[in-house]
Amino acid sequence: MTTIAFRGNTAILRRQVSSLLAKVSANSAENHFLGGFPSPIGTQNFTYRAFSHAKTGAITFPLKKLDTITVRRIEDELREVDKDSDGRIDADDLTNLLKRHQSAFTDDEIVEFSELFYAGKAGASMSVPEFIQTLDRVASNDGTGNHSHPILDGNCSAEYIYRKNHASYTPEDLDIELTHQEPETFSDRAAFQAVKIVRGIFDTGTGWSNEKIVTPEKILNRVIFLETVAAVPGMVAAVTRHFRSLRRMERDGGLMHLFLEEANNERMHLLSFIKMKDPVMLFRGAVIFSQFGFGTAFLLAYMASPKFCHRFVGYIEEEACHTYTKIVGAIEEAPNGSDLAAWRTEHAPAIAKAYWKLGETGTVLDLVYAVRADEAEHRDVNHACSDLPELNGGPKAMNPFHDPDTKVNELLRKYVKDMMTRNSNGIDKLVST
């Protein structure tokens, strides 16, 4: 009994000494937690306790952006979604994590983030301390993707992951600005003049005038014909880059997907409008002839000078924006009871409602607005691609409109912002223990 009592007293004494030493150690270190924040957990200074059941991981540098409460809330969330209870985060855990923030993330963003994470880590996971460090690095960087992080380190996700949703247009997106890229080089001026000549010939041959848009028939004839041609450049550019990637056995950088999506988007314009008018055989014959002629010419031109071709398409899209703007104006100003005025209330084809998510009551006018927004995007994309260093003898270019690094950093910042907002609003705020 004496031995048992002695052991009990010894254990009590050890706990008291340990407690005293912990207080002294905490005071000597000024009781700082991650990045100099007051520590709510005593002796855990400068060490991040990932999970109570997992190995302790050390933060190797002070955190700049994340405060103590946010870090602890993130820790709690990670514990709850960690299905393996191993203190590591994989793509499935990340999906479950973001689903808890559906007010900040769309379903598409959650799926895309999970796919990029899986690709970046090549199916592997990352430790909780690494994830916390990554969040802090990205959140404290004001750039848009130039700051490195361990999620996307030399990955090739741009080669096969590309998402573009044309149903995400806001009212501001639909109210496009009519812009013009001033020609600067000889190639630019040649492209601009070529577009002006082609448009002049086509307008004269079809009797079209932007100032005299009077009937739906004339509008449909024009847009159907032009959309059969407009889908050619994107496909030519994509196929050319595809063969070059195969020939050189190297990555493309994601531009091929950008151009494929543009070609398909133009095709969707066509498939929507032909639901409103079925072209006659003579019209279809003209389409075949023009497609063969223009497709061959554009392919040869693209092989010779992609820079010229993208500038050429950019100027074509400028003209398309002007034309669709005139069509929108004509529909909105058409006198009540006219055929053109009917487009203000007539339902858009089902394929258009589904593709652009126009809603159950989406009208033809809504369709034209969406198509015009697409053309404005193609205008900006092709002008930007014409200026890529790669097309001017510089280093290989990444898709400037879908850089995985930029996308992942954007989503990580959104997650951190949502967590901090919850803290500031007092939602589920943790209490220090």
C-alpha cells in the first residue's frame, strides 16, 4: 500500500512540475502561436497540432494571413472530412470540405477543384500542415497565380482539364462593350483590311445593311450562314496545335481546348438558329462551297502565320458584335405586332434554353443577347492569342484564360475568405480553451 501511495504522489508531483514548466515556457516565448498570434493552447507554440489522433506536423514559417481562430476552425473541418483519419487531405476529402461551403462555391467549382487537386498531386494527398501553409501562402499573396504552392507543382492538368460554362453570364456580361483593337503591325493592318474587304463583298452580295434590319427572315439567313463559317477557325487552330503536339511530342499548354470550345460554341449558335428556320438546298450548297473554300484558305494561312489568323478572327468578331448589337436594337425597337417584335416574347429553341440556361421562359431576344456575349468573348480571346509571346517567337504559352495555377489559387482564396467571413460574423466561432 505504501508503494502504491508513493507512486500516486509521484505522479501528482510530476503533473504539477510539468504544468509549472509549461507556464514558464509559454511566458518566455511570449505565448505566441502560428505567425505570432496569441496561443490558445499553451505549450503548442510554433507547432501545428493537425489532429489529436495524428502525428504532429511543424509549421516551418510564420503564417502571414490566417489568424488563430481561422486555423482552428479549418482544423476542425478537416478532422470532420478526413474519412481515413490519417491527418492527410486527398481529393475526396477536399470535395467534402468544399461542399460545406456551397454558399461560396458552385457545384462546378467543387468538381473542378477536386479534379485539379487530384491531377496536381497525381492521386496522392497532402498533410494538414502543408494544406494550412498553402492556404496561408496563397491568401497572403495579392497576385493571381504566380506564387508557387505544393498543389500544382509541374502538373499537366491543362492538357486535359478545361471547363467553360456559357450559362454563367450576368446582366453585366450581356451588356457588352463594343471595343476595337487598333492595328499596330503590318500583320494587324493586313488582317483588318482583309476583314473589311470580305465583309463588304458579303454584305453587297446578300443585300445586308446593319441600318435596315427589318425581317426575321433576313436575320436568320445571315446568322445561319455566318455561323457555319465562324465555327471553322477554332477547329482549324485546335487541329493544327493537336498535330504539332503529336509531331513534337510535347505539351500544348491548354490552348487546343480553348479553340475547340470556341468552335463548338459557334456550332451551338448554328444549331439553335436552324431550329427557327430550315435552310433550302441552294442555301446548303452555298454553305458547303464556302466552307470548303474558307476552310482550306484558313488552314494554309494558319500554318503560315497563327498570329495573323487570330488577329483576323478577332476583327471578324468585332464585326459580329456590331451586327448582333444592331439586331438586338432592331428587336427591342420593333413596333408591336410586327414579326420582329414577336422575338421579344417568342420562346427560344429548347437547345438554346438548355445550353445557355435561359430558363423556361427564355426568349429569342435572350438567345441573341447570349450569342452576342459569346462573340465578344471570342473577340477578346483571339486578340489576346494573337499577342501571345509563343506566336511571336517567345516561350511556349499557357492558356491565358484557364491557367490551373490561377484557378486553384482563386478557389483557395475564396475558401479562406469564407472562413474569415464566418469568424467576423460570429458564425460557428470557436472559443479558445
